[in-house]
Amino acid sequence: MEHFLSVFTDKANLLGAAVVAALGGVFGAHWQVFALFFVLNVVDFFYGWLKGKQTGTVNSAKGAVGVMKKVSYWVVIALAFGVAQVLIDFGAEIGAPLDFLRLIGWFTLGVYILNELTSIVENLVVLGYDVPEIFVRGLNAARKVVDAAGDRVVPKEDDNANP
């Protein structure tokens, strides 16, 4: 029995290391942030489904739209990071420093994480679960800080500015 457990834990450790290495290779050093976002996608979908069951509004079409919405988030995140990297490389070739564009991907991911957390909290409230007010206020404050920081990196265009 002890030999079996040893073999099992060795294989589990090997599999775990392979998963972490693969995630690191695909998502880079901050793969945990992407993993968190994926977990939040799943949790939000689950609580949205529970809310639909409780309110009698669950149906397969609505579920499919929810899944497509989550997939679309990942597409936008991939575009934000991918296009930024292409433009950074292009900028390096022509002597235009565009390294700040990398932040657009991080801001996009950050906003989506906050959206998922807000949606989960809203679903929990509808389901009758107590969510501390400080947590809700904290999410709202975080959104304002992220939006303000994004505006400093890429300022909003002034409607009165001349082209």
C-alpha cells in the first residue's frame, strides 16, 4: 500500500509540475492571474445558473450566450496582449517606444476580473446570501482606481481637441 501511495504522489507531483510549466509557458510568469480569471469565469457561470434556476429563467440559449460571453472575454484579452506585443515590436523597429501598450492587456484583464467578481456578488445577493458591504464598496473602489490608472496610461481623447 505504501508503494502505491508513493507512486501515486510521484505521478501527481509530475503532473502538477507539467501543468504549472505549461501554464507558465502559455501565460508567462503571471499565469496565476489568468488561472484566477478562469476560476472566476466558472464560478460566475455556476452562480448565474443557480440564479436562473431560482428565478425560473434558466434555459439553454441563455447558457450558450453566457458561455460565448466568457469565451469572448478571453478573445479580447488575447487581442489586447497580442496586438500590444506586435505594436511594441513594430515601435522598436521604427524607434518609437510603445512599451506602455503592454499595460493595456493588464488593464483589460483587471477590468474583466472586477466584472466577474461584481457579477458573482450580484448573483449571491439575488440568491439571498449575505455579502459584506465593505466587499462591495471595495470592488467599486478598485474599479475606480483601475479606470483612473488606465486613463493616466492612455488618456481619454478630449472631444474639443483639434485633430
